[in-house]
Amino acid sequence: MAVTTRFVTARRAGSHALRPSVVLLGFVMGSAGAITFGLLGVAVVFTWLLPDYPRLENELPTLWRSLGMFAALTCVATLSFYGQLRMKSWRWPAIVVLLLGIAVVGWIQWPR
């Protein structure tokens, strides 16, 4: 009973209790952000090495496309995380867009 009372009191006080959905969205946001950061680092290195290694030019369009997709996915994941954390009215459409984005990125990036 004390745990339930404490949870209800915390919710009334405007506290943002850690819910499983917030944790899962945090994992997705962190993973997408890490992939974006890694791709950005590779893009910087490839661009820097391009004069010495012209064969890297063939890889750049695919790299930029992947960087754009994961940057967009990171933005949507961050928006979904914030919406769910703050219990905004638009959080469910943001989560749906995130799930569709994950499906599209998975479909495009999946090896054939």
C-alpha cells in the first residue's frame, strides 16, 4: 500500500516516474544516436581521406543516405522519448512514426 500511495503522490506532484515505455524509448534513442554519431565520424574520416583514396568516393552516397536515415530516426526517437516522458498528447503518433521509421530503416538496410 505504501508503494502505491507514494506512486500516486509522486504523479500528482508532477514528477515524471520512470515507466517501462520511457526506458525502452530511451534505449532506442540512445542506440539510434550512437549509430548516427558513428556514421558521422566515418563520414568525416572518409571526406578527409578522399584526396588520398579516391576509391572511397564510391562509398560516400551510401554513407550519406544511411547518415540521413539514422539522423532522422534519432530525431523521431528523441521526440517520442520526450513526449512519453512528459505525457504529451501527441506522444502516440510520435511513437507510431518511430515504429514506422524503424521498419523502413530495417527494410532498406537489411542485407539482401
